[in-house]
Amino acid sequence: MARPASRDAPRVRMYRHGLGDCFLVTLPGVSARPFHMLIDCGLQMGAPDEAGTMERVAKDIEATTEGRLDIVVVSHDHWNQVSGFALARSVFDRVAIGEVWFGWAEDPTDPLAGAVAANRGRHLRGLRALANRLARSSPGDERGPALAAELSVPLGFYGPRDGAVGRRAIEYLKDHPSGPRVRYGRVGGSAIRLSGSASASAFVLAPSPEKAPSLANPSALLHFLAAAGNPSDGDDEGAVQSDAFDDRYRLSPKRAERLPFFRRRYLADDEAWRRVDRDWMAAGAPLALALDGHGDNLSLALAIEVEPGGAVLLFPGAARTEDWAGWARLNWRRAGVQDEATATGADLLARTALYKVGHHGAARAAPGPEGIGLMTSPDLVAMLSVDQEFAEKSGWRMPEPRLLDQLLRVSRGRLLRSDRPFPERPEFASAGEWRVFRDAVVFDPNGLHVDFHLGGRPGLAGGLD
Amino acid sequence: MRASPSEESHPPPDAAPATSSRVPPRQLATTPVSRRLRVFAFDPLLGARVDTMGVNQITVSIPWDDSLAPGPVGEYLEVIDHDPSGGCYYAPVNLNDANLLATDGLAPSEGNPGFHQQMVYAVAMTTIRNFEQALGRRVIWRPRQAWECGRKDGPDEYVQRLRIYPHALREANAYYSPVKRALLFGYFPASSSAPGRNLPGGTVFTCLSHDIIAHETTHALLDGMHLRFTESSNPDVLAFHEAFSDVVALMQHFSFPAVLRHQIALTRGDLASQNLLGQLAQQFGEAVGRYGALRDAIGSVDPRTRVWKPTEPDPAAYQTTHEPHARGAILVAAVFDAFLTIYKARVADLLRIASGGTGVLPDGELHPDLVSRLAGEAAKSAGHVLTMCVRALDYCPPVDLTFGDYLRALITADTELVGEDDRGYRVAMIEAFRRRGLYPEGVRSLAPDSLLWRGVDENPDSPGRDAPFGPPEQSPVIRAGGWNLWADRKRMFDYAGKLRAEFREWIADLRRTGDPTALGALLGLALDDDAPAGVDRDPEGRPRFEVHAVYPARRVGPDGQLIMNLVVELTQERKGFLDPNRQDRVDRGLGGAATGDFVFRGGSTLVFDLETAEPRYIIRKNILSGARLRRHREHLANMVGRSLWATYFGPSNGGEPFALTHRDD
């Protein structure tokens, strides 16, 4: 062996397991052991052989890290970020975990976080009730099942039993048998030295609690759901006046049926094409998606600096396009190193050498022209975890084609997709430049993962200067 | 001088009578001309604020409908108050109840569903009446095509009534559904944490907002007139639908002097200030932010000085704004700008008199007479602008409308009726559009003359300049003059169907006996055998075209001049492909395809003089235009939004193109 493993160049391993995220970051450690950070481990519900796949991934993680993960990061609570911790729990039982990081909204002691979580729970239960109601078709209405199918998309984000299993996976990590320290990240504060690593630090770009999904107008959703057939759990906060008018004005369907006016104009068969019995329910799916969109604001976004002044690995979580502009203006204190030097977001983004594309390349997570403009490093490599075929079968646009174009341009063709082999050299890249990139990428012969080595592959002469 | 639609309904002599039944002779008490009904002037919660108390109720006059039944159900509308999310129905109000007739309907009340029914009916009818007065004919709703009725073939089916559901949705939204020919209104709780002036936890009803009712009714009216204006072939099309509906709601609102009097007193005659605009759909806006784009397009409060100032129009905004509501707001701001200019010109002399020539009004409250006069002038200006905007619809191309096209339509329509623009209305419009970068294509200058649509003899490409449509005596235009007699909308609809068939025959004849290429070039169609293979063909292999619409445009000008025009719209279909190479191959007949990636349309609007059969204007959207085809293609590619909905469900908008707030935002 040429050099001790701990002095290997930093490496990012993207698992190629399907539509989901699982990244293993390996950095030089303080001792002989390298430092390992696992960022998310999940797979979309409905993917073929979910359990088997996640077990294979987990076992690879176990073997590679020799049973010890310094840090586990859960960026947000979608099933395709956390399913591995449920489906392959028995494997993770054997792994020692030093720290577990979540976004601020997971903090059980924070009242605002608690309110957000409670609302979310209520909303999901209500939407499920609505979906059930819709799925029960009524004669002459073809929209019901279609609307139910629409609703199943946002409901499916949270995994089986509307998020109950995913929730347990998160709790499992918090109470992991190896007793890890739990951190709830929020923007601001200082750089976090990654303990166990030689020189790396992490900077939290998001979430920012001020941007927490406004609890303003949850009443609209609750009001909507109150009619859907799942009244709130009886607590006063949720109680909503769901009737539009006093009882004395309400005519029950039975009474209305007896009135010629409604019988002739609304209930008659030849008037069926104009009925609006279910139109109101169509707001369910957009409301659910909007709810999910709010959840993006709560995800944990990190910039990992390999060493002070060195390359940066950017893991943006589920952050959205509009967030990037704000990142440039962030700054953090750096204790210890070089007195109280501060690091700025703009600087970190300019040094980003590895960009993990958010949300499987969906449009809303695109960095946008602002973000793209901030990632100016000539060495930038992008990693995109996606399964386009699977997404297309579900009718989803992932990755968004125009975002793909942007990424290819900003990374000069150095875009690694988990659902494709090594990319072709684009015309604008020189042969030399491309060879250097090729040498830094290692595909697992079993197709389970692909590694990108910053600074070139260990043991090879030369490498990225 | 211009005629204006007033609160009292006095239909011009040539318009169809308001009733659908004949008035029995020798009746001692004649049928009333109009019915008065009370409605909220602004959204209800304003009534709770001291400074607007007394303003929040107005009485509108709508044409008397003999056939009005409980619902209300009348000639044009049927209000069916089913509340599906509430699992109940509300009894239909009977506006012919003697008590209600005596008191101008129910008293405005948020808690009484009968009043909600009354209000939607009254405001929708007001909007319809304004349209009919401006257009000089009765309005028709979008008919049902054969396939919608489950038939493979056959004529369109007449839809007599637009349906209105005042409490159909349980969300902060309202929409016109083209499929159901219905308006659906929603209700929702005011936000508990940021209720604005709304009662926390109180219910906000979109069906109690004059502006929202007028806006959605206008969608339905426009849809009935221009069936293809829902086909999004360029960024302006859907934006226009939104903008036009906003313009009608705005201008209609301002045409009530009672409403304005209060505001004019407060703002001392300066209608551009925030107060007046801030009232628009305020309740809804505060709960949900609906009119944000519009308000910002017109003006905003400077965060430093906290003073409201008008927004400087930014021509670049039009280039970069694509979302329909926001893009439409630019057009609305332009029309509003023109309205302000017109109003200021009209009241200049009043202010000179009132200020003794100094231009500075005395401190303190304005004299009530002055306020009344100012309010009257504002209402008149609004009425005129509204009429101008509605009339322009008859001078629009049948498909692929742009804002620039609409400007030309405005100028042409107004020039037809008002020869001398002594009040500067046209100039005001042009200037307002210019400042926002809304330029028509292919015109040399923005002088009013240059903006007029062209007729036949001015068209350099027009073949056979003399009578390209054949001798006038043989033109079906002459025979189409029998429109006046039909008071009944259904008969009008049937007659229009017959006329369409006649015109179809006529054009087919012209093609057969004349030069199809030249004729096609004149009409924006591809009529000869060299037409691209992608153009729809009839069973005999000839390019197919349709006479999309035929209707009269009959107006009375301010000086008594009678304009009698016949508008004929022709359209054609062609397969469009996203890949230009594929398009080329298919058009050259080298590759068969059952359908294209999209439907590309072209054609023209012809405006004939009803008496002489002379073709006055030809407004073309050439089916062979490569530039238009490219633009349509690009538009489709760009239309993929960044919204959550677009990621998971593609570029649709949640199913309803005319929702007040798009659910996918």
C-alpha cells in the first residue's frame, strides 16, 4: 500500500441505488482511520426491491467505514432520504455512529419546530382521509380516482403509512444504540469543526427558522380538511368553523332532492356534466404539494470545507432556487484558526469543488442563474443522484432538462449521474482536462456506487493541481 | 362626445330589447325596464371600517328579465347554490318576491346565502349588460361541441345559461370553468395570524367581491366570443384573458359614481393615489395577496418614505415576465394609465375653475359639488375606456393574439366609431402601451393611422385588388343583414350557424373559381394544393378551413353615426412539431404523422361593411408564417414552469386555466 489510507485525498461516494439520496463523504482523519460522513440514505417508495437494495447499500457502508460512521446527516424527512435507516436497520445496528445531524425542525425542545411538526401531522392525516374518500368512486364521476392518484404523489413523499415509518427511522437515529451526539443545525453561528477529521469544517446554510413555513393560514388547509372528513384532533387550536352559514340556512341533500329546483337543474341526469360535487377536492393535491414545498425550507443544507481555504463540498438539501441568493450573504465565525477570521457564503460557493444537485434535479431546486454564477471554481464537479427512467414512469420531470444544460456548462461537462455511466467528453473540454477527470472517478464494478476523488486518485502520479 | 353605459339601463335604440317575451299591448302597468338590486361596493369587511362606512353598498340597475325565476335563474344565468364541501344546499332566492322588489332586493349581508345569490346575479348581469351595450349585440356562451355531448359529429349545442355556484370551493380561489360553462366561487377562513382587517377566523367569500365576480364573468364572456383565446400559442394569450378580465372588473367598478365620490373626496381628486386602488378586492387581496401583481404594476408604497407613488413603467418587464397574471398586469396597468390620462384631461377645466387658475386646490375638504362633478367625470371616463376595450374584441385576430394586436384592435375599433379623437383617447392608449414596451409587430410607427388594421386595397400582397371577394351583390354579407330581428338568443345562435355554412360555401366557391394561392394569401390561409402536408385536409384532399364565427358589430357613434359591420373569422389547423426538422419533413410530405406535438392555427378576421359588403379590414395570422410557428414552439418549450406542480404533473395548471390564484404557484 503506497500511503496510509487516512492521508488519501478526500472522496465522495454517490450510491447508485435509484431515485433517492445516499452519499458517503470520506476525508483524512486525525488518526490512521479516515473520517466518514454519511449524508442521507433513502430510496423512493415503489422502487423495485427497496429492502434488498437498501440492505446492500447499508452493508457497503458498513464495510467501507469498518463499522464506524463519524457523522450521519439527515437533510430532510422524505422517505427517499431516510428509508435505509428503516429497511436496513439491522445493518445500522452494527455500525457505531459518532454524531447525528438534523435540521432545526427536528429539535423536540423547540416550540416552533413542534408546532410545525404537529401541523404537518394533522395535514397529512387529513389529506389521507381525503384521498380515501376520493378513491371511493361515485357514479358518473370519473375524477375521483384521478384526484386520489394526484394526492398520492405528495403523500408518497413521506413513505409508508403517511410518514409513520420514516418518523420511526429518524427517532431510531436519535436513540441509536451507540449513543451518538445529536445536533440540530440552523443557519448562522460558527463553523463546525468536524471532529474525527484532520482539518474539515462544516457550515450550515439552511434552515433558517425565520423562514419556517408560516403558520399563517394553516387555517385554510385545516378548513379545507375539515370538510374532507377528518376533523382535527379535538384540540382548540385546530378547531375550525367549517360551516359557511348558520344551520337554519342549510338544506340537507335529502331535503334538496325533494325540491323541484334542485332536482331539475342540478340532480337530473342530463345536468351531470355541469355538477361540481368534487371540484373542490382538486385543491387537495396542490395544497399538499405546497405543504411539501414549505418543508423544503426546513431541510439541512451544508457546505463542507475539506481544509481551511481549501475545496468545498456543497450539499444543499432540498433548498430552492430562491434561497441561493441569500447564501452569498451569510457568514460564520471561525474559532481558533487564524484568529476570528470569518467565512462568507460567497467565498464557500466560489470554492465549491463538488456540488451535489438538490432534489434529484427537479426544477425548483435549481441553483438558478444567481447560484450558478456563484460557483466559479474551474474544478467544479457535479453529482446528480436520480433515476430518470423511474421518474418518467411516474410522470415526473427529473432531472429538469434546462437545469441539466446549466449544470453541464458550469461543470464543463463533469456531471456524474447515478443512472448513467461515465459521461462522454464534451467538445469544449480538452483531452487532457478530461483524462484528469476520468482518472479521478472510480465506478464500482457491481454498479452500487461511483466515487469521485478530489485531488486525483490515490497512488496515481499527477492529479488535479 | 361619447355615449357611456350608465347605471340606469337605457339600451341604444338598435340593440335587442332586454326581455325575451313580447310586451302585451294595452297593458296599464308596463314591464319595467330595469331591476334594482343592492350589492356590496367593495368587499364586505370594509363596512367595518369607519372611514368607508356608508360607501359599501350600491344599488345596481340591471335589465328587467321577465323570465326570472328563483335561483335566480334568468335568460343568461342560473345560480345554483350547492355547497359540496359543506355537504348541503341553500334555498334559491326569489327576486320577484313582492317584498324584495320593494326594497331593491335583500339587504347586503354576509350571513344570508340568499344575498350571496342576489349579488352574484346582479354583478354578473351588470357585466353582461355592459358587454352587450358596447358590442351592439347579445352575448352567447361557449357552445358545446358534438364530442363534448358524446356524439361523434354534428352541430354545436347551444348553451343558454352560464351557471354560477357561489359556494363551490373551499379555498381562496374562484374560477370560470370552460368545460362546465360555470363560475365556481370559493370561501375560506381569514388567516388567524395575519388577518389584516378581516375578523380572525371569520369567513371570506369570494362571491361577495364585485371585482372577482366581474372578473370571472368576463372570462366566460370572452370565452364565448373567442373560443380559441384559451389556446396558449404565445405568452400573451392567457395573459390577455387575465388582463382583459381585470380591466373589465376595474373599469366597471370605477363606473359607479357613488363609489368614487367618497374616494375622490378623500384623495382630493387624485385618482392615482393609493387609496382608490387599494380598495380593489381588498378583502381577498389581504387574505391571499391576489392583486399584488396588479397593485405593484400600478404603484407601491416607497418603503423609506412610506408614501405611495406610481410605478415607473419598465419596458423591460414585458420581455421578462411570463407568468400569465403578472404579464397580464402590465396590460392592465397600461389601460389604467390611459384611463388616468383621459380622466385628468376631462377634469382639467374643473380644477382650473376650482383653483382659480392656480392649479392648487384650496386646503381642506373639496366642495361637494366639485366632488360630484369629478366623480361623474371619472365614471364617464371609466365607462368609455370599458366600452373601448370591449369593442376592440371584434377587431382581434381569431388566434394567437398578442398585446400589440390588441392595441391595433383598440385603435381600429375606436377610429371606426369616433372619427376625430378630440378627447385624445387613442393617443392616451398608444402612449400608455408604448411606455410599457407593448409594441405591435410590423408597424412603421405608433401614430394612430399606422396602427389601424389594413383592408384589402392597402395590402401590397393582395391579389386582384378589385373585388377579391367577388361582386358585392353575390356576397353573403349583404344577405346577413337580418340580424336585428332576433330578440331570441337561441335563434341568433342558429342563424349564426346557418351563416357560417353559407360563408363556407362562398369561400370554397371563390377558391374553386379563382386563384387559390392568392386567395389564401389574402386570408392568411393555405388553400392551394401546395399547402404544407401538415395542414389539415378534407376528405377530397383539399386544405380544410373553417368559418369559425360570423357575427354583426353594430354600434351607434357619439355623433349618431351608425356603424354596421359583419365580422367573419376564418381558421385553419396545421400539425406543429417541436423538432423543426421533423416539421420540415412532415410539411414536405416526407413523413406521416397522425398528430403533431401541438396544434398550430392560422387564419384571419375579416370585417365587412354590412351594407356595401366592402371588406374594411383583414386581420391576418398567416398559417404559413414561419416566425409564428417558431414562436409557438419556443413558447411551449418555455412554458414548463419551475413550480412544484410542473415537476410532478407536467405543465398543466392544476386543470383550470382561469383560476384566480393558480393552485400550482
